[in-house]
Amino acid sequence: MPSPLGEKIRALRKQKKMSLERLGELTETSKSYLWQMEMQDDPKPSADKITRIAAALDVTPDFLLSAPEGTPSEAVADQAFFRKYQGMSEQDKRRLRQILDAWERDP
């Protein structure tokens, strides 16, 4: 029987229409390991794996590990977005800020 962690990972992956193979590519994890995480009773992934999976699924590690709800709240999505933003190159950050500035100016 899958653990709450495995059920959450699987549900988020399915919501994003992402295959195990694609999630594996994004997280540098084997497809079989991800399947085991989703299906095992008590998976014990490393903190690094949880962080990579959370980033690929646009949630926070805390959401995967402790949040009881199956769908991330807007606050969780915002935190995940900010983490992605922090990891962007300065050029990409500049582009994103320009988009936001243009959006704010648009009546």
C-alpha cells in the first residue's frame, strides 16, 4: 500500500501529466526508484531526492513531507515559484522582472 508521500507524488505527477520517466529525468532519479517511492509502504528518500522531486512538481519539500492536503495551496505554489526564481540566471531574472513590469503597466 502506498505511503501518503508516495500517493502525493503520484497525484501531483499525474496532475502535471508527467511520466515517471520525465520526472526521473528532471530529478536525476531512476524511473524504478520513483515507482518504488510511489508504491512502497514506507519509502525513505534522501533530503536531496525530496528537494529535487518537489522542485520538479512545483511544490515545497515541506508540502510533500507534511502537508495533509493533496493539492498544494497558493502559498506552497508561491514558495516553489520563488525557489525557482532564486535559481535562475541573472538574465532570466531580468527578463521575468521586465514581463512583470510590462504587465503592471498594461491597463
